[in-house]
Amino acid sequence: MWIFYKSGFLSIVEDQFTKGKLLVRARVEEDMENFVFLLDEICGTTHKIEETPQRDYRFRTMVDQRVVAQAISLIVSAIDYGNFKESVHGEPDRDVAYMQVWSVMNGFQQGKL
């Protein structure tokens, strides 16, 4: 699952080795730090961020599936905008990256890929 939100872009997949755990991954350290902060608030514990420069997602942490679900629920509950693209406008790098994804998916919708 990919999640784009105001504080980051995440890829979340099932951990191959541990049932009930998810591997949360990010390309940008700040995105992972933002999500881990939320996880730590939920659990009252510290989640370790592992840096893996050789992997396609450089930052990752393993988390119980139910905790990830709670974190995503909090993210959804905090939506305070009517237009997502405008909500990230003003952060030049994130704005450009998210607009490129929007544009590609718009092309996909139009059957132009």
C-alpha cells in the first residue's frame, strides 16, 4: 500500500517473516520520522528506524499491523483540507513530487499511458 499524506509518503507491506507485522518504508527520512512519531505516541514506546541505503526504500521500521491501522486512522481523522494538492503546496520538493504522481495517475485515468 502506498500512502501519500501531508507529512509523508509511505509504502506499507506485510513482513515476510513475522505474521501480524508490517514493514513501513519511506524514501525520505523526515517522512519516516513523522510516522514513527505517531506510532510512538500510540504505543508509548520507541520504534527504531533502520536505514538501508542499498534498498529502494531507504528508511524502514517493523510494526504491529493493528498499530499501523491506528496510525492511519489518526491521519484520516486529522484531514482538514478540501484539496490535497493545495494542502502540500508551499513545500517545494514535496509539492513537485506529489504533482508528478498526480499527473501520471491522471494520465492513467485518461488512458494515456
